[in-house]
Amino acid sequence: MTSNTVWARNWIAVRRKAMIDNSLAVFENYKIRRFFDEQNETWYFSVIDILQVLIQQPDYQAARNYWKVLKNRLKKEGSESVTKCNRLKMEAADGKKYLTDAADPETLLRLIQSVPSPKAEPIKLWLAKVGYERLQDMNDPARSLDRAREYWQQHGRSEKWIQHGAVFQSKNIRPLKNLKHRIYATT
């Protein structure tokens, strides 16, 4: 196996671990669950979490009821947006995974238009930013590593902790120190 093949496999493992880490996004102190579909290279966001932001409702159950009513109304109108929502297992506040409606950014933008809210425009801009960052990461993979470094710094990790690969070690990835370039391998 060539060193390029090893590097590519290790890079894929690192990216997969990073995608798992990015399963939760934050928008104005609201936690938004998301899932990255590697086959389609698409993010799926929890519809209820997005609605919580739009209707400015901290109570999950109220946002869930709002979605149920909105979903029925959109179905009656023949909206295609509801049928494009997927049921995905996402982790809830209690730590368990439950099926929840999730949608890709395009579908979410259509749903957002159905909700009268002053938060609609900021959410649209946020979704556009998420998509833009994804495109940048695809063009320059080092960018995603830099963002991971910033994330760990924001969460109080020391520079030494970050440099010694503890981020990767905590995810069962270890640095291969005997190579000229630092490459990460799964254990």
C-alpha cells in the first residue's frame, strides 16, 4: 500500500470522525441537530429544531405541536416540502435517539417561507453559511482541521492538548509520529 493510499484512508477516517462531532449546530443559543449523509454529501437538519428558532419557542413540545399543525396544513395544500422530509434517528436531550423529521437546506428554505417569523432571514443566511463552509472544506480539507482546532480552543483545550493529537486520540485516532508528515490512523 502506498503512502498516498494510507494518507487518503486516514484522511477519510478523520473526516468521518469530524462529521460525527458536527452533529450539533448552534444558532442564537438554540441547539440544532443535524446529520451528514456521506453518499449525497448533504446535511439534514431537524425540522423541529429549526422551527423552535423561527417561532422563538424554547419548549420542544410546543415546537413539535407547531410542526404537526404546519405539516398537516402543507399536506392539504399539496406542498412538496413535507414529502421531502426524511425521518432520521437523532439524539434527543435525554441522550436517546428518536426518529425525527429532517430536511436538507433546500427543503428547509421552502418550509421557512411557510412560517411567519422575524427569524426567517437570519436562518436563511445561517443555512447559506453552512453550505458555503461545506464547499470550502471540500476544496481545502485543511480548513476543516483549522476549524476543529478553533472549536477545541473555544472549549478550553490547551494548545499542547491540541498539538499532541488528543482531539484525535479521544476519538480512537492516533498520530503516526515516525513519518515526515503527521498522518492520523485509526486504532
